[in-house]
Amino acid sequence: MRCRITISESLKGSRGKMEAGIVGLPNVGKSTLFNALTSSKSAQSANYPFCTIEPNEGVVSVPDDRLRRISQFIVPKKLVPAAIKLVDIAGIVKGASEGQGLGNKFLSHIREVDAILQVVRCFEDPDVIHVTGKVDPVSDIEVIEIELMLADIQTLENALPKAEKMARGGDKEAKLRVEVSKKCLAQLLAEKPLRTMEFDENEKKAVSSFGLMTAKKILYVANVDENDLEGKNPLVQQVRDFAAKVGAAVVPVCAKLEAEIAELDEADRAEMLASSGLAEPSLAVLAREAYRVLGLQSYFTAGEMEVRAWTIPVGATAPQAAGVIHTDFEKGFIRAEVYTLHDLETYKTEKEIRQAGKLRVEGKSYVMQDGDICHFLFNT
């Protein structure tokens, strides 16, 4: 039996969301940011280290105006944006790799996420004590980076003897792990994170198997004062300069203001944004940037029931994209019918798109493009 799918008929067997872990020194605004992102209305954390023991988790929508634009022509009962999972990880301090501040437990949570969002304090406030007694964002970044590097060194040094023993027995995968381990150790001992290295596909798999934290992509979140929403002060510039050297991005956010905005209803939220000179919450910018850092993109399905953004890795093929809706759709994939938002805005309806010859038929080798609007044909 052949079926054509435009929206989710079942989520059984669908794949899990990618995760980003929010990290930072104590009292940098990390949990305030997490609460704002997940629209949590719970009380803010106390003003002391280690207030978050177990990692809190939340799912965050990724704002995408393309959903609204599609729905102007294909009117659905609901809009469903893409989402990412965030994990709020307790504050890390110097010595975490040696167990300071329950460090080993917190570091293990970082190993499980796909990317790191590091919140860096870029504001002065005598009422909020900095754990080191001084606001120095680059020093804060380096403290956490060093702890992650030390933990990665420990991981590799512990794994290397076993890999070497297996390699002597002729295990090819073990030989690769030995080579990669030594390559990574040399980088780390030079005090350089692994995310700045180039790996081929086989090496990437080996690195991934170790759960190395400095190999994960990172995004710096500069927590700014309410009077500096664009992040123009020298502290933010220091973060930008550091990030540029390691190929990372920076998003300025006032966690305190964003937490207040997140508590408001739609009308009051719009009024507060306008009074603050913001076109949208800074958290929207952050969510989209986190999505990009995770290596994700969206395609859309559109019908009368819903217009939905589906999350896929950049480089995913059409069958893999269909599998995000349901694993059976990937197994029985026949072809995809694809058009763009530009096509929809030009021709107004799918019927007119088809008649104009703009509806493309793509097979199993098609690599999905960000923003594709799709129907999938599959065998059941």
C-alpha cells in the first residue's frame, strides 16, 4: 500500500531532540536564562553556588516566521514550530575536574548533551556576588574551558590503555581509537579545545564515542545589563574577541529582562518589547542560533490539520527527513514532492505550483534544503 504523508499521523518511533546544555560559573544568570527560555514561572535560584544540583530540562520552541507565511496560503488548525531540548547544568567552579563543587557529577551531564551554551556575565551588580569577586568574562570562559579540557584528558588517559591492548590484538577500530586518542591528547596538553580540530568521518565517530566535552560546539551567551541590550559594553567585546579566535558565535541577552518578558501575556509582552526597543525577545535570536550551532535545519509539512516545522541535521537525505516523522516512512520511502516558500508565495496554491512545473520530485539521494516544503510517498 502506498501512502502520501503531509503531517504527523503518529509520533511513535520518531527520533529524539538534540540537546544543548547551559553551563556557566555560579551566579552568572544561567538558571534565570533557562527559566526565561522555557517560560518557567518558578522562583529564581538563590544567590549562592550549586543551587542547581540535578540538571533541569526543558523544550524550547524555535521561532520561525516561515510558519506564519506558509499558513497565509495553506490555512491550518495549528502551527507547530521546531524545538530543541535544553539542559540547565549546575554552576561549574575551578577544580570541577578534580571533584570541586560536585564537579564530576556536573561534568557527566555535559558529556550527554550535543552542544554547549555558556552563559558569561557581562554586567556589574554589587548585589549579585561574582564567585571570584570580579567580573571578568574571558577569565570565566577560560576557567570552564580548562576544567573541560582537564576532564577530557582524564577520560582519554583512562581509555587509552584498554584501546592499546585491543589494538595489539589486531582490532582495527581499537587502532583508530588509539590514534585519535593520542591526537586529541596532544591538542589538549597544548591547552587547545578539541572543537578547533579537523577530523575525518571515522575519526569523528571515535571522538564521539569518548563523550569528549571540548569537542562539542559552543555558543557564548553574554548576559548583559538592561541598559546594554545590544551588548556594546567592553565586557561583551572581550567575549566577541575571544569567540572570534575559536570560531564561535556570541549572542547578547539580558536574562533578567527576558525572564520578566516571558512572564507576560501577549499584549503586555509586545508593549514591553516596544518600550525596550526590541523587535522580538532576544531569546528568539538565541534559540535560532542554538539551533544552528547544533547543526540543525527545518523542513515543513503543510495541510489543513497543521503547518509544522520538522527538525533534521544539515545534510540529511529525503528518506532520513521522512524518518523524523516516523521510522516507517524512512523504511518505505518512495519519493518526496518538494517546493519552496518562494514558490508558494508566487503561485499561492499547491495546485498552481504543480501546474507551473515547480513541484519537484526527489528520490532517495536528495539532500534536504533548509525550508523545503514536502509531501512524502512511501510504502506501508
